[in-house]
Amino acid sequence: MGFRDDLPVVYLVDGSVAVTGALVCARNIARALEGRARVVLVLPTHSTVAPQDTTPFAVVRRLPIRLLRRNFGAVLAYLPALAAASVALRWLMWRDRATVLIVNDFYLMHGAVCRALGFRGRLLSWVRIDPAAFGARISGLWLRLAAASSDRLVAVSRHIRGRLPQEIETVLLYDALDPLPEHLPPSAADRFVCVGNYIPGKGQDHAIEAFAAIAAEYPYLTLHFYGGDMGLPRNRAYRATLAARIRELGLVGHIHLHDFAPDPAIALRRGLAALNFSAAESFSMTVLEAQGAGLPVIATRSGGPAEIVVHGETGLLVPVGDIVAMTAAMRALACDPDRAATMGAAAHARVEKHFSPRSFRAGLTALLALPSHFGTKSAP
């Protein structure tokens, strides 16, 4: 059954199996279009994303979306699943009279297949993941197919733009923090905070080692991690190794492994600084959320964070994998809370100026070729 009003219908395909940065960005797209379009979210059938995490969307539909993996056998299994899900998607879009299709990352080839199946509306494909994660041969082919079928290919950072083949044209659109939070009121800052799912390469192990080096100097400070394992055995095993290392260091009670925090602002309260020691980040919504909450961020120069954090002004940047530099940066803010607070205020102001919902909405409006003036209707 189609929608009963005259708002245009936008379909957004996302491969998230749990709450991820990509899903947060998809929600921001829905919020940016509120009152001007009905955004239908399409998730994998096996996704564990809960209804309360999809409130900005008009409808959530689930299809048998299979994720691309980095081996030949996985590609062979991916292709029939891609065809089946794309046919179902094309039929749903025809039924709902959808005029726009947004593919939330280039590895989801459903947009290209829908184009081949006759979709003539506007098609935007985002590039959120570093193509190198899939290997040069597969990602090169996928990117060219996405570029050929899309009206626009959207890069989430200059870093990602620089990782693409030179002949592929992209538009840069930074994700926004929506809603833009109020600057957290001053509080007794007694902890470092790291928000992010427990995934190897996200740097929680490095944060533990760096904190261990200063724990005796600042016994009142604690380190708190917030994240989920996305239901994946590899991630559960990684979290178990973190817990074992904490016990080995004798820091139980000083370092805490929490589950996923639905509201990052609550997790960030009483934070002296936020940490992001990832090996690679395309953009990093967690860095943006921390700065928006008024915390300085200590992050690796891993891609996107270096475009969000201004070194020495809104936080500190360190080399990837350099635990000595991480330790020094944490010590620098631990011994000077006033400097940390000043950086936090500057971080909030930077997010307000450069990553606001208004600037994102304007960029998205231009990409979708929608009128710049918002209507008066609102989605339920």
C-alpha cells in the first residue's frame, strides 16, 4: 500500500546489522528530509537494529541483503542474493512510487541493479567505507558500477575522496550531528571515554595500554568503553581479550567495558576527553558526537578524525598505533583539566559551525535536487 499524501518517497538502503555509524548517518538523512519526504529504510533481514533506533523513518522494510566479503567465494554467493533483494526492492519502490533511491555505501550494489531493472528516479550512492577494505580488484569494479548507475557518488570525507580512483567523480558531503547537542554543563571530569563498537582495529586495546601507563599518576581517573559486539563471534572474542588484559594489568575497577550506549551524551558525561585510536576511519561519528558534547578528542591520524579535530585547538592527534604518543596526549590533558575544558568548548563551537544539521540539509537538498524551502507537512 502506498502513502496517502503527496510527499515524495525516498528509499534508503543500509547494510547495518546493528547500530553503527552508517545507521546514525542514515537517520540524519531522514531527519534532514523530515516534512519534505517520507524516507523508507531498508535493512538486512537478519539485522538486530531495534524499532527505537529507527524512529526518524516513515517505514522500515527488511530484505535478504547479503554483505560483500573480501574473497571470491563470498562474491559468488553475494550475486544471487543481490539479484533477489534488488528485484524485491524494485517492486517495493514501484508500489510506493518512490522517486529517489539512496544507497548508504558503495558495496551495496542494489542501486545499480535497480537502475538496470528500469528505475529512472534520482539515485545517490555514498562511499563510507575505505574501498581498500574489499581489495583493489573488487572495490574498483564496484565503485565503477556505482558511479555509472548513480546521479552522484558522495564521499564522506576528503580522506575517502583521496582513496578513490582519480577518474571517479565524487561530491564531498560531511555528515552532521543531528540533533546538535547543548554544550554539556561543567562537571567533575574524572574519566576518559571511548565510544565505539568492540571491533579489532578500533583501538580499545591501545587505549588500555596507554591508560595503564598513567593510571598510577592519576588514581582518580577511570577509563570507560561503550559499545556492542554486533552479534559477531570475532567481536565477542575481541572484547574478551580486552577484559583479560584489564585483569592482567590489575586495573579492574579503573577500566570499565560497558555495553552499547543508546545516548552518547550520557556516556560522555564527566568525560575529561574522548578517545578514538582506530587504525582507519572514513569519517567518525563518535569523534563528532564527542566534540559536539563539548569534549576534546584524542584521536589517531587515521583518516576522517583529522578533518574533524583541530590539533592543539579542539583535541590532540597522534600517529596510528603509537601507544607512547597516546600516553603522552592523555597525560597532557590529565595534568591540565583547564586546557581540556578550553579545548572542549572550542570543539563544540567547531561542530556547531562546520557540521550542523543546517549545513548538511543544504548539501543534501542540492544533491537530491529538491526545493530549498521546507514544506509545512511533517512525517509521523
